[in-house]
Amino acid sequence: MLRPDSISEAVSLHHRYGDESRYFAGGTNLLYMMKRGVRSPHYLIDINSIKNLNYIKFDEKNGLKIGALTKICQLERSEEIKSRLPVVADAASSIASPQIRNVATVAGNLVQEVWCWYLLEGYDCWLNKGKYCYAPEGDNRFHHSILGGNLCFAVHPSDLAPVLTALDARITVQGASESRIISPKQLLPGFFKRDGNVEQNALEPDEIITEIRIEPLWQEYTGVFLKHAVRKSFDFALSSVTLLALVKEDLWEDVRIVLGGIGNTPYRAEKLEEALRGKRLTEELVTKAVEEKTFQKTIPLVMNAYRVRLTTALVKRAIGQVLQPGT
Ligand SMILES: Cc1cc2nc3c(=O)[nH]c(=O)nc-3n(C[C@H](O)[C@H](O)[C@H](O)COP(=O)(O)OP(=O)(O)OC[C@H]3O[C@@H](n4cnc5c(N)ncnc54)[C@H](O)[C@@H]3O)c2cc1C
């Protein structure tokens, strides 16, 4: 275990040891993969020794800044987040179990590997140096795409990813030669770029996430995060909905809808947003728009078509919660 004092030292250690090394934050994903023998890095670069990467700060000009090593439980409990962007706290509190949220970090949640039984069981799939995806012909009841895949059908597992996508978050990363900001436009499909391929995100191997920023304007939106999982207290999403709505005197001036847990990346339901934007919503309009516009196309596998209906039901419920708070 290597314990760098600074971001630059961490990056240069990763640069030196390349594929043989991995950053280690909370370890909840990495150690899980190592215990199952799926990953076996020779060097763990423990970034917890770097000071000043754990913070939640807000100011009116720059908005919310979240350090990469901030724990998920801090997002859940922060008064700053609960009062300004409760949708982030709601998503955080839906993740895994309290024990995992106490150690898992925000950056680790975005970079975690996919949750596919074939990968976890050590099958020689695309993500495990093989040349095959077992999911389309195998057991695809739970964590596989309903939007098609290319090489790999595993879904992006993070619950924070769709929320941060909806909020146009900016991710700051530091590499060996430069620091860069992954802008909102690049988030989809940029950062979460799996797109059915083998890469799990757009980070260069030695790049480290240092900060996540969210603009102050989103405080004015009403946010809803809904998630359905097999075990509600402790599981990955079979489907999740992040809805942000700017509603003035019943007029839906603006709306964002991003779905999680159903595709290789978070999925932005842009056609549905268009159908709702600038309207005063009635039950009839919502039902028709959700049924017809949520997806342009779905490509469910043999056992997971039920998640298309599950998702549209969640979307309707999320809209209903904005129209009639408390429902
Ligand atoms: C039983 C169980 C249930 C779960 N349920 C959910 C769930 O419902 N929803 C959900 O979203 N997640 C869920 N998870 C996943 C969990 O949230 C992640 O394991 C956790 O967020 C990873 O964070 P970590 O800090 O522990 O990352 P680590 O395990 O330390 O790292 C994970 C990956 O991220 C890389 N990494 C870490 N930090 C950085 C950084 N700053 N820059 C670049 N790379 C970095 C590491 O190298 C590694 O590849 C579950 C996990 C388990 C074990």
C-alpha cells in the first residue's frame, strides 16, 4: 500500500506503476473485486492520505463543491446539501447500506466497476480480458441494459451518476501532465462513456478525480430521486429516476429527467423533457408523454422487459410528486 501526501505524488505513482496499480479510496468496490479475484493490482495507492480532498462547500458564485474523498454518508447528512440540493442527499441515502456509505467516497461511486454476475464470477467476458458477453443469452433479470449494448450489456451501477448528470456537474481530474474539467456536455456520453464497450469511463488510467462542482442555479429546481431495487434497504437500482423541475405558477418552465440503472450510461429522456417543458401539466398529458416519449427505443433482453414498464411507472410517480408534493 502506497500512501502519497499529495495529488501530484499519487498521480506520479500511478504513472510509474501503470496497470499494476489502482487508486484506493473507500475500498468498497476495489476490495470486493480483489477478494473475488477479478482484479489483482500489485500496488494500491491509498489516496486517503492526501489532505483536503474531503469537503462540501457552497458559495453563491460557484455553487456546490464536493471533494473527491467526501464520503457518501456526508452527502446524505450535510445540512448544506439537504437544504440546497436535497435530491443529492436522497440519492446518497439510497446507496448500499449505512456501513458502506460510511466508507465509500463520491469519486469511488462514479468510478466503481459494473455489477454484473458474469464479471464478478470471473467469466472471461469483455471486462475480464475475454471476447464475449454472457448476459444476452444468460441470466439477465437484473443488472443488464434494456437499451441495448454493444460489446457489454452491464448497466452503469452508480446512483450518483444520473443525479450528477441531471445537475450538469463538472468533474475536475488531475493527470500526469494536466488538470482538466469534464464539462456537463462531456458527461454524456463522455465521462460515463461505456456505450457498450470495454472502457468503464473516460478517465485516463492515471487520472484522479479531485472535485465535483454543481452550479448554484439548480437550487431553484424541485428535485425528486426515485429508485427501485430488489432489496430496498441495500441494493443497486433496477431503475432510478432523477427529475428536476422549475415550476412557476403551475407552469413547467424547465425540466430535466435522467434515468439510471437501465443502460450502459445514465440516460437523459430528452424527448420527454421537450414534451413537458413550457406546459401546465394534466394527468392526461403526463400519461401520454411518459408512455410515448420516455424512450425512443428499448431493446430489452429476454428476462428484463419488465424494467421498461417499471421505469415509466417511476417516471410518472416522480412527476406526480412534483405536481402533488407528499404523494
Ligand atoms: C453490497 C453493495 C451494495 C451496493 N449498492 C450500491 C447502490 O445501491 N448504489 C450505488 O451507487 N452503489 C452501490 N454500491 C457500490 C458502492 O457505492 C461503491 O463500491 C462505492 O461507492 C465505491 O467507492 P469507494 O470509495 O469505496 O471506491 P474504491 O473501492 O476505493 O474504488 C472504486 C474504483 O474507483 C477508483 N477511484 C476511487 N477514487 C478515485 C478517484 N478520486 N479518482 C479516480 N479513481 C478513483 C478506484 O481505483 C477503483 O477502481 C454497492 C456496493 C456493495 C458492495
